[in-house]
Amino acid sequence: MDIKATIRVIEDYPKEGISFKDITTLLKNKKAYKETLDLMEDALKDLEFDYIVGIESRGFVFGAPLADRLGVGFVPIRKPGKLPGDIESISYDLEYGKSEIEIHKDAINKKDKVVIIDDLIATGGSAMASAKLIESLGGEIVAFEFLIELTELGGREVLKDYKVISFIEYDH
């Protein structure tokens, strides 16, 4: 199956000049969604790690079922104000503005090994911010996994010190 063909591209969203990759069309196609999870699972099966960390919100869509399939825990990284209790937070730049993410301080312990998952890597801002949060808690990044990579925006270069796995490429 051509998984890329199930992704809808919406031009000029969320602002002019952005070519948004909408995975909702992939997700509603049960065969495409299953094949996507199979592909992502296969790429991780030989790595040793304790947790999958999913970046809100589309990282949850892939991260949680993959954690279940691979027999590891799932840890969410959330937008501000979504987590109760003691949190660590970090601000970062993205391709069309600024944002912030948070994680529970007790979500990751020293020497825990994690794979960080999101649907897409663009500039690498949210991914690098996630890595900094995990590392600030003492965790070790085993790999990043993304369904989509926007190659023109250079996110892979931002993450050059880490293993990066992606499956579908777009120039923009």
C-alpha cells in the first residue's frame, strides 16, 4: 500500500506558505493505519528501550499503540497546562511560531531509555525540546521516530547527534 497517498496535503494552513500534511485521512483508513503501525513497529523491534515518549498530540496516535505492541511504557509530552503535579517545561521555536511543552518530573528516571515519536519532523524544534526534557530528567534517547520528514526544513540536521527514523519524505 502507498501510505503517502493516504495523507492529505492542505496548502496555506495554518498560515500562508505552509503545506500542511494532514494524517487524519491516513488514520481513518484502517488498512493504512495498521500498515503504518506495522512499519513503525518493525523499525523499533531490535532496539532496547523502556518507554515510548509521544509528543502531543499526534505523537500519541502512533506512540501509545506502539508502546502496547512492543511491551514498553508510554509517556506523554504535553502542551502547557495539561499535566497535573510537578512538571518540567521548555520553550522552543517551530516553523511558524513559538511553543512550549511539558513532562511530569517523575515520568522518566535516570538511565531510562526512550524512543521519542511524533507524526512529523519539520525544523526539529519540538523534537529537540523533547530530547532536552528527557535528558534533564536523566533519560537516554535511543532514537526518534517520525512517520513524515519535511526534508527541506532541516530537522534531521538539528537531531544529528541522535538516531532518526522516518518513512515518508516531502520537500516542503
